Amino acid sequence: MQSTSAYIITIITAFIFLILSAIIANAIKFEGGSNPKDPQSRKTWFWILAILNPILAFLLGYFIFKPDANIMVVNNYVSALSMGTAIGFVLYILLGFILSKVFANGKIGHWF
């Protein structure tokens, strides 16, 4: 049961960071001219949040949701949390890629 909560924490964190990345991308205004810098700033923010996503997910799961139990339960939880953090990172990248291709003509399309 504890390992399931580790996966849930990382998946929810990935979705929250993806939504936050979409909000930031839509908040950055289009720039005119021959050499606009707004697509690069959207891409930069997407990758900054991609790096912060697994860090925050692991720290949140480890320091706030870690069970108070014997060492074997804690070790299983930390193992599941580590695997869940990797899954959350891949999920963030995969969903971000899909969204950037679906909204290719919009602001989110600049992520990749």
C-alpha cells in the first residue's frame, strides 16, 4: 500500500508541473520581429520544470509522506519512490511531447 502512494505522489507531481509549464507557456507573450526570443523562453521554462519535477517529487515523497514503520517497509517505500520519480519524469516528457505536437501552432508547440 505504501509503494502505491509513492507512485501516486510522483504522477500527481508530474501532472502539476505539466499544467504549470502550460500556464507559463501561455503567459509568455508572442514577440514580433525577425528574431523573436519567446519560443526559446517557453522551451527553457519547460526544461527547467522538467528538472525540478523529479527533485520535488522525490523530496516531497521522502520527507513528507515517508511511512513511520520498520526499516524494511521504509526501504520498499524509498525503492518505489525512486522508481516512481523516474516514471514521473518520463511521463512529464512524454505528455509534454504529445501536447507540443497536438498544439503545434500554439504557444505549447514551442516546447520541443
